[in-house]
Amino acid sequence: MPTPGRLHTHRNTVVRRLGRRDELLPRRVTDDPVGIGAALHLLAWRGARGGR
């Protein structure tokens, strides 16, 4: 898993956060990764433009 090294975070922290993500979201990211990625990009874009 290369992500912890890039984030300068311990592997267990990343694993725990990914598990928590699955608990909080209405569906698993693996069920619809493109849709969730698009939604996150839209939220970031909307936030950058000062949207509500």
C-alpha cells in the first residue's frame, strides 16, 4: 500500500480511516468509485467557487 508513505502516515491509520469511511458513507466506495469520485470533485469545485 503506497498511500501511507505518500501521506507520511502510519499504515494502520490509513486502514482505520478507510474502514471508517465505509461506515459513514451510504454505500461503499468500491460499489461506485466513479460516481463517488465525481461527487467529491463537484463538491471541491463548488467550494472553490464559493457555492453553498
